[in-house]
Amino acid sequence: MFVVIAGGLLVGLLMGALGGGGAILAVPLLTFGLGLPPEHATVGSLVVVGAGAASGLIPHARSHNVRPVVGLVFGALGTGGSALAAQLSGLLDGNVLLTLFSVLLLVVAATMIRKNTRRHSPPSRDSTGGGYAWSRPRSWAPLVLTATAVGFLTGLFGVGGGFIIVPALTLVVGLGMRRAIGTSLVVILVNSTAALALHATALPHLEWDVVVPFALVALVSSVLGAAVGSRVDTRVLSLGFAGFLVLTAGYTAVQSVPPLLG
């Protein structure tokens, strides 16, 4: 029960505050901490992450920090790109993919750190509140290209979610950090729902006595994470997210690089 509460709390807080980090933590917690088979842990994490995204979305929407049209289009395009990449990922060694993914995370983290530590760096055009939070994006081209590319990368590497979505929304689409986090939860909800539909046959065999409590804790803590994130300066959020990317890149590299060198 401790792993369920602590794990759900951590997953929810990260999703609510940073718009990502759920699946990459939920899968190992469900597998190594709670003893679920890897294939069940993957499906169970979709339930947990979907619940956390749905609940965290509510306070972000109330604060006008969600661009639903951007999120829905991003999610739809990303699903197509992910499906295409999934067909190609089998052609490459898994450790090569993970090593490339760690490099990608480091590049994204370095870009975010550079952007948020420059003197006089102007805020993103979408960084403050406003009446157009529910409107269409100002330009479709960056959104379409970025969503397809991000979907391809997440499908290729088998992970990603908010780790790539939030930086893409800030660095390319031009959303402020708070709106990127809120909109990322829309994308995650779309992606997790679509993935659950593809794994529908596995749902009756899932260990629901473990997954449901885990998801409920994540659901509640995601709301708390959103409240915490709303009180933190956006640059601190960005730098914290970049630091999280560096840690994730380091962990991924430790797992994938030694087998390649050996």
C-alpha cells in the first residue's frame, strides 16, 4: 500500500505541476514496486496517467492555461506520427533508440535552460492570461509540423509524453510554460485514451485492485500538483522541467549505453 500511495502521489504531482513525467515513473513502479507483469504495467500506466491528466486538466482550465484546440490537434496528429514510427522502431536496436532518446532529452534541456537564463529574455507570447485561451492557434503550420514530429519521436522511442510535448509547445509553438503544461495534459489524455482503446482486450485481465487505488491517488495529487505549479514562477518551472529532463536522460543513458559498449 505504501508504494501505491507514494507512487501515485509522485506521479500525480509531477503531471499536475510539470505536465509530464507520469508514464516513465508509473511503469517501473507498477512493475518492480507492485509486481505487475511488464505488459500489464504498461496498460495500467495508461489508466493512471489518463486519470492524472484528466484531473490535473480541471484546475489548469479554470486558470485559462489550456489551449484545447491546440491539444486536441496535437494529440490527433501525434497519434498518426507515433503509429508510423512504431512500425520503424523494430528496425533499430532498442539500446540505440534509448541512447538517441537520452541525447534528444539533453538537447531539449539545454535549449530550455539557455532560453530561461538569458538576460532580458522576453516572455513567450502566450505566457500571461487572456481571453483567447480557448481559441484556435495563431498559426497552424508550426503546430502541425511539431505535433507530427513529436508523435514520430514518441512512437520511435516508445516513451516521451509530456517530456517532449511541453518543450515542443514552448520552444516551437510559442506557448508560455503554464499553458504548455495545461495543454500537454490534453495531449496526454488523448494519447492515453487512444492507447487504451488499442489494448482493450487486456483490460479484463488487469490487476484492478492495484491499478485503481494507484490511479485514484494520482488523480487527487495531480490537482495538488497543478495548485503548486500555479504558485511557482514560470522560469523556475521551466528550469525545474529541464533539470528533470537531464535526470531522465542520465538514467536512460546508464541503462542503454553500457550494453552498446559491451
